[in-house]
Amino acid sequence: MRISLRSLFARFAFAVALPLAAASFTLAPVHSAYAQQMPPGAKQPGDFPRTRLTVGMFVIDAAVAANDPDREQGLMYRTQLAPNEGMLFVFNENAVHCFWMKNTLIPLSIAFMRADGTITDIDEMDAETTNNHCPRNNGVYALEMSKNWFESKGIKAGMTMQGLPAAQ
């Protein structure tokens, strides 16, 4: 194989210039693309602990809200979620835990679950509303996903969520 010095130089210049050009771009942290301006004291999306859940054949990357301040903030101020991303709410007591969407900018679906992971209720919630969304059954977990996520995956009440952290 014959290669000219000029061709060799051109390939070398391209091989060196491409990584240098890519390195010159600064990328914003991932969480800033998913949230509007957070108020003082609010947790950034990437600061929540995370867990991996499964239901049926689907894997969910869930932020975990297991204390009062995290549960109160939830997905407020977020402008989008990744395709299989959600937020898992873990409660200290087996009870009816109601949700609303004040300061939540994206429409969501919510699944309420018993301690054993059985989904008891699924509801659809519109963005920036104060309507109460309460399950008909007691539970210790709730999982918020993008609107219609559960329906689009064929996930229904009676199915079981795996990988849930222990309730406190």
C-alpha cells in the first residue's frame, strides 16, 4: 500500500484536531438540562440517592425520596425525565399517601405500592395542579414516572415492583 507524505500529514492533522476540537466544548452538568432554576435550599436532581427497580421486563432508574424534605420537593422544578427515569417515594408508615403537582412542571404518572411491592393504584397527574391524587389502598411506596409510562408499558395494578429499598 502506497501513501503519500501529504496524505499521511492530512490524516495525522485530522486525528489530532478532532479530539482537540471535542475537548474545547464545555458540557453543562446533566442535571441542569433537566431542571429549571432551583430555589435556594432545593436539592439538584443528581443529588438524590438512586436505585434500580424492575417491573415486568422494564428497568427503572429511580431517584429516592425517603425523608420529609426530599418527599416535599420530589420532582418539583424538573423540566423533563429520561425515558425510564422516575422518583421513588419511601414512607415511614403504611397509610394513604396523597400527592399533588404544585411546582411540578411535567405531567406524571404515579403508582402506589404496598410494602411487598404490589402495585395497588396508578393515576395520571397534570402538571402544576393542586388536585389531590390519593390511592384507594394503604401503602409505603409511590413511584412517579413520565405521564402514561405505566400504561404504555402494560403495567397495571396487581403487578409487583422489584428492588425496592426497605421502608424506614
